Amino acid sequence: MDLSETFTKPLQDFAKNSVRLIKRCTKPDAKEYKKICFQTIVGFSIMGFIGFFVKLIFIPINNIIMGSSAAAEAAAEASA
């Protein structure tokens, strides 16, 4: 009996706690749902603008770095 209690007791406790959690949880009402949606949209927008501006800053830097090596390669090919 001791071995079976070792396996069944944690499962029973988990099931009991899970049922209690589900009973305590509530769905958000319409006002709360709209608030969550708005905050999610604002967060995605902020992250998108940050990514856009980072890309906007680093494209010219990347072109300067890659452009100088591309110009050197073109000059080497022209002289060869």
C-alpha cells in the first residue's frame, strides 16, 4: 500500500489543486478584454517601431562598411 500511495497521493493533490484553480479563474469581461487587446497592440507597435528605427539606422552603416569593400573589389577587378 505504501508504494501505491506514493504514486496516487501526488496525482490526487495535483487534480484537486487543478480543479480549485479552474473554479477560481474567471473570464475577462468585455471592458477588461478590450483593455488587454489595446495594451497588446500598443506593445507590438512600440516593438515594431523600435525594430524599424534600428534597421533604419544600421542600413546606412552596413552600406558604408560593405560599400568600401565592394569599391575596393571593383577597383581590383578594373585594374586586373
